[in-house]
Amino acid sequence: MLMLASKLKRDDGLKGSRTAATASDSTRRVSERDKLLVKEVAELEANLPCTCKVHFPDPNKLHCFQLTVTPDEGYSQGGKFQFETEVPHAYNMVLPKVKCLTKIWHPNITETGEICPSLLTEHSIDGTDWVSYGRNF
């Protein structure tokens, strides 16, 4: 993860010193999604409760990560629940894909682990969350 953040800084430094664009620039260009994810992942790691752990199988791909939740209270106390998240290229306008990898019965999780989109959003006052775009499973 830090590898991508340092690449972003390095690319920004190179961008200012170049006068002409080359063909190799397009292969090193970082998407807006990845720029946004660098900031959001840092915030996520700073604010993640001790009962949750985030894991990046490939530190250069912030758009694919796993989250493990181990509740310390309630009916699920002592359980271990794993989720896989993939953030699409159109992220911030399109809902991330989240799948529950742990076999669980929950009214908002299908047998195959698909998560109901309403669980992934904070319901805003004006109703402009991802669910209002008609994405339902």
C-alpha cells in the first residue's frame, strides 16, 4: 500500500520536471480512483476498530482488499468474518463490490456471499447515496 503512495509522490515530482509527454507516461499514470484510495485507505487504517483487520494481498492494488471482523460482543462474539472488497474504476460514482467469504446466515447477505447495497452506504439526508441509483441484488 505504501508502495503505491510513494509511486504517486514520485510521479507528481516527475510530472513537474517534464516538458514533453512520452508514450511511457501513459503506462505510469495513476487513475483518479487510486489517488482517492491512497487517502481513504490511510484514513481507514487510522480509524479501524481493534476488532477489524484489513489485508492487502497485493500492496500495489489498493482497489482489492480483505477485511476480517472478529466481534468482541453480542451474538457473534468470538466469530471471525471475512469480507472481500473490489473497488471499480468508476469509484466514487459506483458502489464497491463486497462479498462475504464466511458462510453466514444474515437477511442482507445471500447464500453466495453477496451483500445488500444498503448495508454499504450511509443513508444521507438528501437520499443521494449509492442505493438511490437503483443498484440492488
